[in-house]
Amino acid sequence: MHVLLIEDDSRMAAGIQSGLEINGLTVDQVDTVGRARAALATTHTDVAVLDLSLPDGDGMAVLREMRSNGDPTPVLILTARDALDDRVAGLTAGADDYLVKPFELDELVARLHALLRRASGQHDAVLSHGSLRLDPQRRTVFLDGRPVDLSRREFELLHALIHARGTIVSTDRLKDSLYGLSDDVSSNALNVHLHHLRRKLGPEIVETVRGLGYRLGPAPETMSDDGRDSA
């Protein structure tokens, strides 16, 4: 999951970014309205975490612009403004969730995962694809009931593809999910992760759609005890 953190308090931002990255999320942090606009225009963001008090304007302006431009990116407002009127105003302007500082990191992580599920119309916390099971919050993957050890990038790649529910995901969008705004990414890094994912989960787990991107392949079938397909 690629999170855009819009927060100008450097100590607060560093703590949030570190905590989210420990939980396996890809995080880019900006500290002004102007930089938030630029980031939203140049990269795919799965969820935005938005502070309202920014040095060059009110974060609410960012939210209103997103919605007026038809940007459906889920937005969680994270602010010290705890008055009922502020909560109502934020949700009315188009925020999907509202969390007041101080807060617990575990709750923030849980809310972000819930927003991503809601945005894709998914209700279960554990994502399934045939005999493949992926738990975004516990960061576990099981294939036919057996655990599969994936690196952080491999996990995020698989998560992005399962989240897309069979639709084609562009190369740029996958790179944004894995690396965010980072420029320090080798040209073949995505191909390396795809190779490892296919080696661990089967060569058909990811389909290459030439010129367009990638999508999840056919669902793996459950194997019987004697190694034959149960179907």
C-alpha cells in the first residue's frame, strides 16, 4: 500500500512514517499544500493521510480540490482538531475517515487497511485467490494452506495485484505501490520481484499484458493430499 502522508510537523511525520514502514507500507511524506498537490498529480496513491494545519494553507483545500477533480483516493484526516464541527466539516468535504491526535499507531494502520478494502469493495480482511490467501495486516501469505515467505516488495506486489481483482495494473502504478516517489530504483527492479513471485507461487500467478502492464493470473487450485488437483 502506498501512503501519501501530508504532515508538516517533522518529528510527528518521521514517527508516523517509520511506524507505517515497519508495518510494510510504502510512505511518501510532504509538508505543504503545494507539495501535496504535486505528489497527488505525479504518483498513484492508495491512501492519503492529511493534516489540516499546513504552513501554506488549510489541508481542507487539498481535500476539496481532490474531490472536485474527481480524485477518489481514500483520505484519512489526521489532526489535533477534535471539535464535532471539525469532524463533520472534514467528512462532509469528502474525507473517508477522521482520526484525532494523539492516536495509537496500530489503530492508524488498521484504519488504512480498512479504507483500502472499502475502496475496492472488499469486506474480508483476508484476500483470497483460489487456494492463495493474503492477510494485509498480518502480512502473511498461504498457498494451499502452506505459508509462503515473501519479501516486503514481493508481498506488496502480490497485494496490489490481488487488490486490483483481475484488472490490468500498469507498470508505473505497480512501481508507485512498491517504491512511491523514490528515484533510487533500478530499471529492472520490478522484473526481479515478478520473477521471484512466480518462482514461489507458480509461473502463471502473474500475467504480462504486453504494452499495458500486469494482472493476476488464474487462481491456484487446491491440491489434494496425493498432490492432485481437488477439482
